[in-house]
Amino acid sequence: MLDTSGRFLVLHNIEGLAPLDNRCISINWVSIDFNAQAMQERLKSLRSEYHLQDSDLIHIYVDEAQRFFPPDLKDADIFYFFDYHRHYGVNITLITQHEKKLTFKITSLAEVEIRAVSSRINPFGSFVYKLSSGGEQYATERLSKDKAVFALYKSFQAGSGTVKKSRFRYIVLAILVLAVVAWFIFFKFFAESFGIGGEQPVRELPKAPTADKPLLPSIPGTLLSG
């Protein structure tokens, strides 16, 4: 999303986000008004302050976007800005846990939706993202985990009192469970068919008739007496 050959400005609310390279101007905003007129004036001022041309892009990143654009948002001026933000030379990226936490009037304008695959179901050391447009997935991207970023994430987890369990434990446990189930299925459906293991059935032989009572045939509807 930052594929550009010229200078660009990143306006964001992500604490500690560092510039990507010397072409990037990174500005952390404490508060921002997404009203169309206010944003137009702010963007014009930024271009003048940082000597940006009209062709130089401005990227706006909004983390925890549901705080700014909840489903019940009814501000027409904000919707107007999102409708016409391309005319201001702006790309907007909204970051949230789920798109349903944002107003549909804004999410319906999105050109690309990038959904991260849960790390709990991804056994590989990479980040997996599914890219969709118009409700249809068109690509999957895998990115190697940056050790520095991952270390920061782990330290954040520890600092917040949350311990992230090793995925390796779950994989080993799953393999053990599958092995036990496979062993049971083998003996249940195959071993008995070939007589492997278990007790052999005992067949009872018919008893011989006694001498004092001769064996008489059974004839339906007939009473035999002697």
C-alpha cells in the first residue's frame, strides 16, 4: 500500500511507528477531525509545511478505527470526506478487529479488505493475510515474521499480563491425540476382522439326547402324548 517512488507522508495514530525510509514523513496525530472541510484545510497545510507536491501521496492510518467510525455514525460531513478523499491525494487504511465494528457507509467504499488469519490455526512461522475486493478473495500473502516486531509483540503481551502459549505445545498435543484415535480405529475395524488380538469366541456343542426321554420331532399344531 506504500508502493511509491516519490516522497510521501504518513499520518497515523500508532504510537512508536517509525518512518520506513528517508522518503517517508511520519506524523503521529493526537486528535484529528475527519470532517471534510477540516481535513481539506489540514492536508493543504501539511503539503505546504513539508513541501509536498500534489502528486506526493498522503497515507492516513487509523488504528482502532471502530472508535472513530462506529456502526451508528451519522455524520454526513465525514462520509463526504471518505467519498472524495481520492481527490485530495489521500489513501486511507482503517485497522479494526472486524469490519462489522465499522459503519457500513464507510466499509462499502473500501477497495481492498485485508483479513489476517489467526495465528492459532497457522502452524508456520509467518503472517498470513487474505486479500478481498468486492466480497471476493483474490490473493493470499505470507510474510515472514520480523524477529524485532515479534519480540515487541511478546514484550507487550508480558507487560499486559497476558502470556501467549507456545503453538508447539498444541501441535504436539494434537499429534498425540490423533495417534491414539488412529490406534483405536485400527483395532476396532481391522484387527477384529483378521482375528488379531482379543479373545476367540467359544462355540457350544449341541447336547446329546438322554436315554429315558426319546427325542421327538416338533410338529406345529400337534399334541404328542405317550
